[in-house]
Amino acid sequence: MVVIPGSFQSIKYILLNNYDWLIDQYITQQKSTIEIGKFLNVKDSNSVRQALLRLNIPVRNPREAQIHKREND
């Protein structure tokens, strides 16, 4: 990663713009937006959701998220 003085971008924002990383975390590993947000230390999980939508990654609806959580209890 090249850092240009005055334009430092934190790693959390780099990862939120990384399609492959988000696909791996959200689709492949089935992590929730909350889990990804906590890992990245973002303000709230909506930041992750907005990144998914911006990158055209299908977002699970709340019901699907609940079912997924129950399967992994």
C-alpha cells in the first residue's frame, strides 16, 4: 500500500471498498454486517451494509440473518 502524505486512508475504509474481501467475509464466511463492523471498528453495521450495496453484493434481509444466526448457535 502506498500512502501519500495528507491522503492517508485507514485500513477499515480500504477493506470496505474491497469487493473480494467483502465477498469472502459476508458471502463465503457468512459473517454478519455486525461482525464485520466490529472487526473493522466502524461506527455501526450500516457502514458495512452501505459498502455491500455500493459494490452490488446481495444483502441478506433481516429474516435471513436471523435464520443464519440460529443455524450457527
